[in-house]
Amino acid sequence: MTREDILLKGRTLALYELSEQADLKEEDPIDGLWYSLYDVCKLVHYGILEDVDEKDWQETVSFLKDIQSMTTSYQNFKFEF
């Protein structure tokens, strides 16, 4: 998967709209995308964000795990959930 594929896929996820969308602001858009989506997933996991479809959450978590090795700063980051 290319960097462009990752960004396109990430931006089509349902939880992307709830995210900070840091990929549009950061120097490394993959890292920005990853951490923005991770933050939303964490908020859902801890019940801070409610009314999020479980399937959308699972899809985003799977995506994060799939692209984690493509990040610069989060390759060894431990998921809280």
C-alpha cells in the first residue's frame, strides 16, 4: 500500500470525520492521520464519544494496526485498547 493509498483509505473511514484531521496540517501526514484516528478510537473505547457504530470503530482500529509500521513516530506505540 502506497502512502497515497493509506491517506485515501484513512480519509474514507467513518471516524475520520470525528478526528482532528491532523494529516492535513502535519509535516508527516501518515503520522498525523494515524494519531488523529487513534485519538478518536481511544475516546470511543473509554465511552467519551458515544453513538459510534462498533463496526466503524473496529474498522478503524484494524486500519491503525495495518498501517502502524508505515508511521515514523508510532511504530512501537502500544494500544490502550
